Amino acid sequence: MIEKTTMRIEGMTCTLCTIIIENAIKQLDGVINIQAGYANEKVNIEYDNEKISLSKIKDKLKKSGYYLYDLDEKIIQSSNKRSEVTMLRNLVIISFILTSPMIVMMILNGASDCCISFDILSKSSFGKLVENLRYKTLFLHDWKLQLLLATPVQFIIGSRFYKKAYFALKSKIFNMDVLIVIGTTVTYLYSLYVSLFGAKNASGMKNVFYESSMVVITLVLFGKYLEEITKGRTSREIKSLIKLQAKTARIEKDGLDKDIPIEEVKQKDKIIVKPGEKIPVDGIICDGNSSVDESMITGESRLVEKSIGDEVVGSTLNMYGTFKFEATRVGSETKFGEILKIVEEAQNSKAPIQMLVDKVCSIFVPLIILISIATFIIWYFIILNGSSYFLSKAIMYAVAVLVVSCPCALGLATPTAIITGMGSLAEEGILIKNSAIIEKICKLNTIVFDKTGTITTGDLTIDEIIFVGNNSAKEKEKILKLIAIAEKKSEHLIGKAIYEKIKNDISMELEDPNNFKANPGRGVIASYKGNEIIIGTEKFAKEQGIYIDNQLINLMKNKGYDYSKTVIVAAINNDCKCALFITDTIKEGSKEAIIELKNKGIDIVMLSGDNKQSSKEIGDKVGIANVISEVLPDEKGEVIKKLKNEGKIVAMIGDGINDAIALSIADVNIAMGNGTDVAIEIGDVIILKNNLIAIPSVIKKAKKIRRKIVGNLIFAFIYNIIAIPFAATGHLTPAIAAVTMSASSLSVLLNSLSLKKCLKNK
């Protein structure tokens, strides 16, 4: 059986770790797909549980230096995350304490050189102060002291770099840790060689460079510490969503009320909710009534009246009344849990541009190593004529190239913007399942709307029922009962409306039909105790051989079609019994949304299974000229195919089972959150708000996210284009290179965080 799971990763140090993780897991038999994310430290795994277990996947990654945790292990996760940040902080402090004497030495040497260069050493009090301090700290130049300070920094504090570099090389991947290890180890070993075998200079000191490796390790660690803190902020939207959940539930047990942790709630538990309390899980009200604020889920600010038989959604807020409900979905199966899952999977998904960046990063580090070697060769053998006196200078320039080159900025450019953007959209009731959809949304030029439940509210009203012939009240009641029984299992909005209307009007018990077959977009055929019941459009009824007299046809036109009403014909045992006139209203904001989309240059098409006249009336009211009516579900799919064949990038917006085919064919499929489970399952984008005004907002915000990604990538590329030549030409010391490397990653992270504010602006 194929399963999908999202897990937390521990142990990543740079973006190239994602490639190591993916390569390690891909090798396992039974793993179908794997996507690892550095920015949010999660991995999406799709696998066949009959061939491989999660424990084997965990063991494989453990051998590569990484650890997996279930997302449900919240306490373990947060504890591990805090301990990682705390450990980094402590290492930075210890490393800084050991390195600070070397930093003081470097500062005094630099200040003294500046004074000599400007010839102010003997003329200013500052120059005299610098020279005096430098003289008093000459003991810091002692190679024995430097070796004593540098060794724990290099091999104890820096052991994390060696460990990760080992696992990276074992996986045949060159990552940032490899660069740091090569650069600092070469510097340390060269200094050690000079310490043991080198001659003293004119000042009686040896030309060692322990401070360079120490400062690089300290600054890179400090950069990683800041990066971990900032990375935590990129996913704070998810954390804030999780905090909106209720922590406990008040269940009724043995006649007593008892508060229990939400994790212990089970299906069919009876839960009591009082005014001002959050509803803990999904369920059906069995006693009482209230008004509920569902804005956290739907984005709609109006209160929703709830009574016995109505569904309530976990994490929404009960406002006024006290009620009791039976739990139907708990834990991650609740609607709120599904939303969290969709957002987390989307945040961890890779946009096409990110896959290109991953390929660039995989060859980036080997290229940098070659540039570093070339830098050493050119400086030492060509520019410095192979003089051993200048060997240290050539080494320092080569090391600076290794240190300054940071693939992390490139690797962070896309995922950090995706995480921030997806989280912000989720807070507004807009769920995008996969980041690859963002690029498609930005290119849309045609949007196809379903009519019922999408442009219209789907809150259907049965205005009138016209019976054929002179039927007694008892006969009419029998006809209505058979119609309601036939529609009882219908998933279509029209069928549900007919069932609810008749159920409320008659007091008879409504049983299930003996047989039921839905013809999406047309109608239903059912049987009950020897009666065959056919309910559907005029066209569908005629296709089934049902005769409709001219008088009823004229009434259907004059009282229905001419007023934008949907007309449904009902026949029992091949005899037309009645026509039902159904009214739907246009959603608030539909017209405004369509006008805004047209102003953006997007072509609008409306599809409907309804008759031509009713469909055209609705189209005229909202400003859609291109209306295609009387289309069946598979025909809706053909319309989408035709538009795509014309070279158009097409989005389909729908809410029902009859939209499923068209949704699956479209380049981008958008499901309204009030629709069926099938439409929501297929949808790339889910609009939890029952309002089309969110559609132009999605397009606008997708473009903002894409611009931020492109901006991050441009910055990262420009940084490397400028920094590498500067280091190779001897204009950057290893210490300054370490500062610029850390600054580049932090700049990308902070730029991505600014996206949250940008998305909130209209």
C-alpha cells in the first residue's frame, strides 16, 4: 500500500544536505518519491509500506548523520530544536572566548599597519596608543599559545563540520562543510608545520595563521546560529496556526463532565462546548444550538447558526449557546488537521526553479574547490614566482575563496520565500498544495468557472413544484416521497436541495432507495419497492424516453428558463409526474472578482450543465460573455483540452463531483472549500472562503511570491559573482570572507521574512 508522510529532519547544516538525504533514501527499494527541505527541516516521503518500513528509512538516514522524527512528536521536536539552538549558542560563546585574543591581535596589527601607512605612528596619540598596546600583547604571537587556543576550536568545536563533511563525501556530495573543513584544516596544518619546522622572522616570531582558521570557524558557527533563529521565524505561521487549536475537550462520561487533553479524544465521544470556548474536534451536534465563528477555517467573518444535526469544525469558536456534539473526526483527520498537512506539504515541496538551483549547487562546491586550487597555483607559481617566503599569502587567498563561496544563499532563496508565502496565504484561507503551482498561476491567461456553487451560492431554493395532471394531496405526497428517496444519496447540490426541501415539508419517514445511480451533470435513476424514479434535466428525461407534454414545456420556459431558474423533471415508472423550479443566487463578490480578472487581461469562460437561457442570464449578470451550457462532466473536460490546445494556460474553478474531470485536466485547478471532497482532493488551490474575490488575490500574491524568489536568487548569484573574484584576487582575508558568507544567507532569510508584510498589503 502506498503511503505518504511528512517528517522532521535533524542534523542538516546547509542546503546541499537535502541532496544527501534524497540520494540516500532514493536508493531504498520501496521508496517512490522523496523531497527534503532545508528551510523548514522536513521531508516528504512517499513509499510502499509492503516493501519498506519507516524504521528502515530512519536507520538508513541515521547512517548518513541525520535523524527523523514524526510530526506528532511535538514535545520531542521542540525540545530537540531548542537544544540544537542552545548548543550552537554555547559553542559560539566558547569559540568566541578562545578566539577573542586572536581577534584582538588581528585588530591591533591592522590598526598599526594603517598608522604606518599614513605615517601617523609618531604624530598622534592614537598611533602611540596602538603601538603601546601592540607591544604589551606581543605574547599573543607566541605560536605555543596560539596552538593551545586553536586546537580545541579546530577539532572539538569544529568537529560538527568534520562529521558532516565525512557524511557528505561518503555520499559523493561536496557541501559547505567540505569547504570549511578544507579551508580551515589547510590553514591549521600549514601553521602547525611552520610552528614545528619553520624559521623565525626578524621580530623573533613565526609566521603562523592559527587566527584565520579560528575566526572562520567562530564566525561560520555564529552565522549558523543566527540562521537557525531566523529559519524558525519563516515557519511561524504554521506555529501560530497550531496554537489556535483547543488544548482540552470536555467530554461527557458516566453522567459527569471531564476535561481531557485533545489528543485523548476518540470518535463518538460526546463533547460539551460552552460559550467562548473553542470546539476541539470535528463532529455533529446532538443537543443544543449556538452561533459559531468559523473565520479561522473559512475566512468569513459572519457567524454561522448551528443546531441539532449540523456539523461543527474543530478549532472554530463557539460564541453564544451551549451544545453537545458527537466527535466524528479527531487528531490529524479533522478539517483543521488536513489544512495543516496541506500547508506543511506545500511548504516542503520544490518549485521547478528550486530543482534547477539544486543542480547548480551540486556542481558549485567542486567548482569552487577547483577555483581555490587555481588561485593558489596562479598566486604562488606565477605572481609570487614560487617564493617560499610568500607561500602563506597564496594559501590565505585560496582559503578565502573556499570560505567566501556560500551555496546556502542560493539554496535558501526559494524555500524560505515558499514557506513564508504559503504560511501567510494559509492564514487568509487560501491553501496551495504544491509550490510548483505558483509559477503556473503567474502565467494564467484563461480561467474557466463552473456555475452552480462557484459563481452562484449553491444555496438552492425550490420555488415551485408543478404536477402533471389532477393529483390528490395524497398522490402528490407519495410522488414527493419517492423523489426524496431517490435523491437521498445524491451528492449534487440540486439533489441535496430537493431532498432537504421535501424532507422538511412532509412528515413521513424517508428510507434509502433500493438502487441508485447518479449521472453527473444530468440526473439520477433510482428504484424503490418496484418503482423506477428518474430525476434530471429536461434533456436527460427525454433521453430516458420520458414524454413531456407541450403545456409543461411552455411552463418550464415561461416560469423557469426565462427567469434564470433551473428546472428539474421527475418521472416515476416512465410517467412524467412533475417539474421542480429551482432558484440559485449569485455569490457576493462574484461580479467584482470577474471584472478584476478581466482587467488583468484574463479570458473568462463559464461552464454549466444547466440550459442555455438560464446559463446566459447568469453570465450576463456577472459579466461573462463566453458561456458554454448544457455540458456534461466529460464535455467540460473536452472544453479544457480545447483551450489548452489553443496554447492557453487554463485554470478551472469548481466545487462538485461533476467538475472533477475538468479540474484534473486544467493547468491549475482551484476548488472552493465549500465543495465536495472529490473537488478538494483534486484541487491544486483550495479557497476556504466561499467568495470568488479570493481568486484575483491568489494570482496577485502568487506573483509577489515569485518576484521574491527571483529577487533572492539574483542577490545570491550576484553575491557569488562579486565575492569569489574579490577573494581570488587577494582582496578578502578568510575572516572577512566568513563574515560576508554568513551575511549573504541572513540577507536572503530576512528578505523572505519581509514577504509576509508584502502579502498583507493590498
